[in-house]
Amino acid sequence: HRPLSDPSMATRLLRLHPASDTSSPLSGSLVEVPLEDLQDYEAISYTWDDQIHTLAITCDGDELLVTANCEDALLPLREEAEERVLWIDSISFDQSSVPEKSAQAALMGAIYRQAKMVLVGL
């Protein structure tokens, strides 16, 4: 992750790239968005059973490791022809940065409230 310009005032959205082949690896791009400009995105809430990041998705040309549960949450959401704009905590903020993680955790209520839809995976 590139550092957020202000972790207490912005977050990242994942633009999940489409794929016509369901077996294609996941890919997307991350875009920083100020909180006041957040719109037209779906937030994902899913279980974090396994916190071992072993699966890769291509994000902005780089490999980003995610958990199996994260991949399982994203795969059925990928469209065949259109990009999908998502907020998912394990990708949208840098889990390895304590300051960013703390600032973003404080914003999660607002992020979920502003989403056009919250998708829940159990």
C-alpha cells in the first residue's frame, strides 16, 4: 500500500476488475478517496477466521496477499463485464501499519453508513 495522504480523512476503494472466466485470478486497483467524496461503492463485511495472507490478487500491477476468506468474499462479487467498486477492510487499509489501521478503524462506522450497500459474508 502507498500511504494514505491523511488516514483520518480518506480511505481506499478497490476497483475490482471484471473477468469473463471465473477461474481467472482476481485483479483490481486501489484508489484513495477523501471521506467527503465517498459514494457509489459497496462495503464488504466478512469473517476473518484465517488471518494468514497466502493468496495473491493483482492490485495496480503488484501482488497483494489476502486471506482465503477475503478471496472467497470477492470471487462471487466479480462481474463479467463491469468493474465493481468495493471497500473491504483487509484491502482498503494497510493492516501492517498500526497508525493507519487505528485511524481507519475509527472511520469504519461512517464508511459502512455511506456505502450504497453493505454485503455480508459469513
